[in-house]
Amino acid sequence: MTFVVTDEQHGVRELAGSADAARHIAATSLIDGPTGRVGIEIEAHCIDLTDPMRRPSWTEIQQVIAGLSALPGGSRITVEPGGAVELSGPPEDGAVAAISGMLADRAVLQNAFTEAGLGLLLLGADPLREPRRINPGARYAAMEQFFTASGSADACAAMMTSTASVQVNLDAGPESGWAGRVRLAHALGPTMIAIAANSPLLSGRFTGWASTRQQVWGQLDSARCGPVLGASGEDPASDWARYALKAPVMMVHAPEPVPVLKWVPFIDWADGRVLLGGRRPTTADLDYHLTTLFPPVRPRGWLEIRYLDVLPDALWPAAVFMLTTLLDEPEAAAVAAEAVAPVATAWDTAARLGLRDRHLYDAAVVCVGLAAERAPAELTESMEALVALVSQSRSPADDVADAVVRTGVGPVVTQLARGVS
């Protein structure tokens, strides 16, 4: 995680019921304080540069990572179930510092993998290979079993092993502004998805979606992966508590993760209607349950904004700055909120059509203009590239699709994995 939240609960205890669980969730869902800190997380598919159809092994990837010293920007390196390599940057004061640190870490990581004959592919979905898990972690095995039991095995496999994102983490801000801030983070989702759509293919085939990553996530159960926002959106902490209590338990530690293969909302476990592992849940069980929920905007003390496809290094800095600006600067936030209101719930349309939808295009023009007006000199090149795409009603997915039609998916994957756009 890129931000740290201190839990006021000392030690692990058994929950007294669902009301107790709701209080525990709400207490750390959002932390009152100023805005300004920014954290960035970036995933990239690991590609064999001589055989892009081959998925490098867990051992190969770990060997490259083991040869690295501390990264200059302080990012932590982890490996996703399908071998995607993730950089999680520390919180920095402002988007520019966070972007600078992540770019430095990305360069070191890219060079190390290239020297090993591997590449890092910044696309929202793996365009060539079939889904396959290589991470041996017990958590991911349990996750597979849970989704298989719920009838979502194919979507789970694609989500776990074939999707990649750029995640933006922002302070929750002052408590008096939480409702508006969380509403806007959700309302911006469709417009930002359309702008950043960068996954037109999956497993060697065009899907017909600009953001296949978002399509895949939309195939998973909405109780776990759908938006959190409640009917009124006036109390985000309570909305998150209700969401989490209604969501089914994915796994229980005993002490290794054991999948729950029937639909058991956490509220039923908390209130004793169902016993899992032969016992009632503890605060530790609840905290772990929260890590198995994947909404597009997740409150973790701060706001995790999880709905963007990963973008090439030429574009993601502008997208990160844009999203941060629209949420952290009051004047920009007010204008953006009005601009995106007509498309605030158009998640599927954004993922399918990108900026070919006229209403999403109109909102995108306003939003990218707000960011461009405020972009510092360090981000001029990236912002100009993003503005140019938006002005043409194009998402990055359109450029990828055109390149694949011209030269084939294999050559495009290899080129992009080398860091050449």
C-alpha cells in the first residue's frame, strides 16, 4: 500500500455483531485531513521479447527483481497472479513529485527486464496470451476457487492474469467534503475510462471494447466489484460499511486461506447466522475481507481510484495529473462535476466505445482542458499528447488497434514491451 493508516483498535478481537463490524469499517474507511498527497501504482504485463506467446515463469521474474537494488523513487515491487509486475510508489506531496518518482522507477525496472530478454507491456489487457496464473500464492488459488464456485471462472482468470491498471491514491480530505469528493471520484469514472481506454484485444482477439479490462471487471459480481456509492452518497463511510457487510466472504484464514464456496454475506457471519471455520469473525477477519473487495473507488483511509487502464509512459503522467487536479483543486472539481454529470453512470458505454460516444467526448474535452490549463512545464509533452488524442475523439486503444491491423499483434506486443511507442 502506498499510504499508511493507523488502526485505533489494539489487538484482534471477536466481533460482537454486524453493528460492531460496521463501526469498525467506518472508523478507518476515510481519514480526516488535508488533501495533497498522491500515490501511484502501475502494473505491466511481463513479456518474453523473443517469444511473446510465452508467459515467463515465476522464477524468471523473481530473478530479475532479486538483482535490483532499492529503486530511486522508493517504489515497492510485487508480482500479480499472471506475472504482471507492479510498482507501488510512496505517497508524495503532489502529483508532479509522485509522477517523477514513478517515471524514474519505471525506467530502472524496464532496463533490468530488457537486459534479461523480457519486456514490460503497458496495456490494460494482455492482447496475445491466454489467461494463466503463475503466482503460487495461496490467496490467488483460493480466489480462483471462489470465483469458479460462483460461476465466474473465466472472468476471474482474465481479471487476475490478463489485466493491468494505473491506480491513483489520494488523501480522503476534510471530513466535511467527503460526500462530494467521493461522488465526484465515481462520477469521473466513465469519462476517465473513455479517455484512458487502452485494451482493445484479449487473448489474441479484438473484443469490440475500447477497455476490455473494464469489460472483464464488469463480468464479476457487482457485490464485490461494483461501485460503492449509496443512494444518496451523503455518508461515504456508511456506504462502504453497508457494501462490505453485504459482500460475500471470499476466504477464511485457517491459517492458510480457505475459499468459501457458498454465498455468505459478511453480515451473516458477523451476526452468527453462519459460522465459517467453525467460529465467529474477528476484526482481523473483517480487515482481510476488505482487501478482497475491488470496487472502482475503494476507501482505505485514503481513496484508491482503480478504474484506469494502464497507459504508456508518454500518457499516464498526464492522466494521473488530470485525475488528481479534478479532485484536489476546488475550482476544477466544480467545473468537472457539472461536465461529467450527464455521463456519471455510463460505465459500460465508456468501456465499449471510449470517446466515440458524443456525450463522453464532450465531458472529456472539458476535463482535459481543465488539466491542461493547470499542467506544469514538466508535464507539457505528456499533456499535449493526451489533449491531441481527446481532440480527435480517440482513446489510446484506437492507436493500438490501428498498429495491430497494420503489422499484427505479435510485433506490436514486442515493440511496446520494449518501451517503444
